[in-house]
Amino acid sequence: MKVLITSPSLNESENVSGISTMISSIIERGGCEFVHFTAGRKDGEKFDAGWIASQLKLPFAFRRAIAKADPQVIHINTAFEPRAIIRDLILAKAAGKRPIVLHVHGGRYVMEDFSNGLLAALARKLLKSARKVVTLGDSEAERINAMSPGVNATVIPNAVVTGNFSETERPWGTKNVIYLGRLQEAKGLSEIVEACRQLVGQGFKFKFSSYGTGPDDREFIRRMTGVLGDNFHHGGVVAGAEKIRALNSSDIFLMPSRYEGMPLALLEAMAAGCVPIVSNRGSIPSVVEDGRNGFLVDPGDITQIVGKLKFLLSEGETGWNEFRRNARQTIISRFDIRDYAERLKAVYAEAIKGR
């Protein structure tokens, strides 16, 4: 089966995106003949006249790619954000009569009402252009089905190559907190800074490492350095073995996003044995069971974040080992890429048949 699949750049040094990482895994292990088409801005790429001109050329390049590849199905990966909705609707129209699988990877308007009626109408058109719609979890599927009745979205949670993450022994002592992902304010960066400030003020000792890039990276690094000094480390963009080493040497994964789908970094961190503290948004509660394999917090609630961190930083070795085992086993048993690939192939087959 030949599939033309879209995503931002697959080069993790150009795009810190869970979508890009997920698509790389699909292409490598999905069991189909994939042709990749780049659609989406690189990190740091300016929204200027040059970028707009490139977007105007995008549907023509997409048509050429379709004509050259002659795929049986087109897999469009999107996020429910304004520019992504408009871009991917144009691509869907450019696809003509080819069967489309539309894969919704979270976004603001999966969780919130649309800011205007026109954008809502465009989103419905995008959904109806696809023969099959895939979401990351049940809550997103319910939202999509309510937004466009008759779509009947299929749920396929994100997955990781669990074999890349072996169970490792951590030395007992000062705990390492890690943030891995796009550095933008919507990920809860200010909440992270303030939580760390309060913990330091109360005498808690810990180290913090951040990895990634984004529009707010300089300000976040400046503020975290001011709070933690030498106990803060920013490692920039990491991938492959370097990313696995960073996760294997960490204890707590912190990402209190204000809205979220199912972050791939969360699955990777749990597979590596990190205990997550994450927001109870999107499909995250389908992965993290509060108090068993990690902890959930309300977005923007610094008191909750501080409380969960204090609990873990005060926890004994027996409790830590149980949390780590539970986190890792959750991913191995439910979020492995092999099961994901089989489910995705079944969706492709249904799209081709016109269901």
C-alpha cells in the first residue's frame, strides 16, 4: 500500500514537534510504502512575505507530489490551530478524489470553542473532506463528532518504540526534573518557573533540565537560570540516542500545558521510567492515572504543581520504584508502535474502500 503522508520537517533539529517524531516512526515501522510531503513551518521560521509566498505554492507542489507518487491514500496530519486548519483544507482540496485520512493531533480548538464562525466552518469542511478521521483519544473524538456529525472519528493513541527504552537504575539522591518539547508559553512555562521558585524558597533541592526550542526559549532559560542557577541546564534540541540518555537520567517529567493532545514526549518519558506531572487535558488522562503512574494537575494551578513536586521530592525509594514501574509498564502494554501500525493500516484500508 502506497501512502503520501504530510507533516512538518522530519529533521528534529528543524522542528521540535511530536507530530514529526510520530511520523518518522510511522514511516520507519508502519509496514507501508510511504512518501513524505513537508507541510508546516520550521521552528524559528518567520511568518513573513516569504513564508506566505511559499504557502501559496504549496498546493501546486502537493499536486505534483501526488501525480509523481500515485498513492492509494493520502494521510494529512494536522492540528486544530487556525493556520493549520486553513493550510490542510487547501491541501485536501488539492488532493482531488484521492481518499484522505485526516489525523488530528490536538490543538487549541480540539479543547476550546472556535473564536469565530468562519474558522469553525472551515474546520468542518476539512473534516468532511476526509474518508477517515483519526484522533488521539476519546475526548477529542467526542469533540470532533459533535463538531461535524457523521464523521465518526477513530481513536488511535500515539505510540513509541518501547524497545528503545530499557529499564535503567537511577542512583538514589538529588532528583532530576526534565521538560522536553516546544518552548512556548502555552506549555505552562511560567507555571514551571514559579513552581521552581517556590520549591527553592522552601528549601527543596533538585536539578532541572530542559530540551527543545521555540518562541519563548530565551526568556524561559533566563528565568530558570535566575531561579536555579547551576542546577538548571538547557540542552537545546535533542534526538535519537541523546534524547534517550536525557530521559534515562531523569526522574520527573514536568509539562503543565494549558491545552494538549497526547504529547509524544510524555510517552517517551514514561517508557524511560520518569514519573510525569502533567495537565489533565486532551488525552493525557487516558495515559496518566493520578497517583498510580504519575500525577495530573489543572492547567495554570501552580499550587497543585508545587504540591505534586513536593510529594515526589519527599518520597522514599520504595514509592519511587513503584511509580517508575507503573509508568513504564503503562507504555509497554498499551502504547507500543507495533500495535499502532496495525491499527493505522486498517484505517488506510477502510479509507480506500470508501467507508
